[in-house]
Amino acid sequence: MAVTTASSVSTPRPLTQAARNSGAARQIKEQRRRYASAVLQSLASSQQGRPAAQVQRVLRGALKPLGVRLTPGALHQLAANISAGQPVELP
């Protein structure tokens, strides 16, 4: 028969400051990503049919303040898809 002593029973420890901060940072990152996705969908509907170069400038201007960094190729592809009326999502 096994005997459990008080020293062998683990008690839950409170989260450390780093663990709380990483959880909050993850939540903020996810919120920003969702907001950027919503902005992209809104731009996609309003910029459909316009020249890709114009759409690209609008995309760059709208996504930069949100902290979304896209390669020039990805930005061009998004602009081309929006211009053509195809569905888009952030890479």
C-alpha cells in the first residue's frame, strides 16, 4: 500500500509573469490578425475590378499600420486576385 505524504503532493502554482505575458501577447497577435483579415475582405469587395497597381497601393497603405508585412510578390498576388474578383486571404 502506497502512502502519500504532504511533500509528494504537488499543488498548482500561480502563473509566472512571463506565462501571463505570453498568453496576452498571443491573444493580441490573434486579434490583430483577425482585424487585418477583415480589412483585407473589406478592401477586396470595394476594390474589385480596379487596376492591380491601384489595388496594390491601397493594400500597402491599409495593411502597413496594422503591422502586416508582405513580400512584394505576395502583395502583388493579392492585388491581382482582388482585381480579378477572386477570393483572397492573408498568407
